[in-house]
Amino acid sequence: MITSSSPLSVAYTAARVGAVAKLKRSSLRDGDADWSLQFSEKGGKQRLIPVRHDLKHHLSLYLDAASLRDVPKPSPLFRSAIRREKRLTKRAMTGHSIARMFKRRLKDADLPDYLSPHGIRSGSATDLLSQGVPLEEVQYLLGHADPRTTRLYDHRNKKVTRNVVERISSVTPEEV
């Protein structure tokens, strides 16, 4: 069975699953040493995101296994599969099918089922901000028009401490 690299593309680019689902063969710029993905985002915006070396490796394996190296450029990059026949169709995966595949990969790796593609996207933003990456760069990576939206993804200071919990007024069972 050919395994799509679409979950990795979500995780390694912090892209929306819908944007990954819309990728065409022409969206992958793989002609030189440095690959990139051209995402079509909300509002018709375009973003060119470099491909990490490990994602490049997985995408290369996927292109070869799926025989997609020389397909017409408007062809979908990530295609739906007929699992019982273990073959790809010519139709693009949907965002929903990518999210389901993502969940299956999490389960296969014994990771918690509460994780989601959007949670990985949000976690990537928090991680990058924690590393000192400027907000504007994270904003561009996530495809946000407004930095206030990107700030919503910043969970660095959103931890509840025991001190806060202990300050909650006591309630007796009769009061409940």
C-alpha cells in the first residue's frame, strides 16, 4: 500500500489540512536541491513554504511509490485511495480524509487520541515562539492575515498553576 505523506505535510509545515488537500503536483517545487510547497490559502492567498529535509525524503518516496513524478502538473498531489485494492485514485484527498489519516497515524504510534492536525498546528506556533522566532514569521507560516490570530495560538503562558487552583473559593456540597 502506498502511504501518503499528507499527515507529515500537515505536521512539518503547520498548514491547514484543507490547504494540504488542495496541493497539486505543480504545488511541489522539486526541481532543485531545496524543495518548497506553494499553498493556496483562505482568501486566495498564496504562500511558498520550504520543505524540511526529512519531509523532502518522505515526499520523494511517496512520489516514486505513487508514480507521481511525471504526472500532469494540475493533478492532485495527495490522492484518495481504494484501500481494499491498495491503489490510489485520480481524485484528491479531502481535508477530512487527511485528518482521519492523521488520527490513524497517531493511533499507530500510540499517541493520545486528543491530538489533532489543528492541535499540531497550534503547538508548532507555540514551539516556534518559545524558540524566539518572531511573531511575524510564525504569522506568515500559519497564513494568518492578522497577528492577533497568531497570538491566539501562543500557549506559552496559558498554564494553570496550583496557586491559581488553590485560590478558588471553597464550596460545600450543600451549596452545589
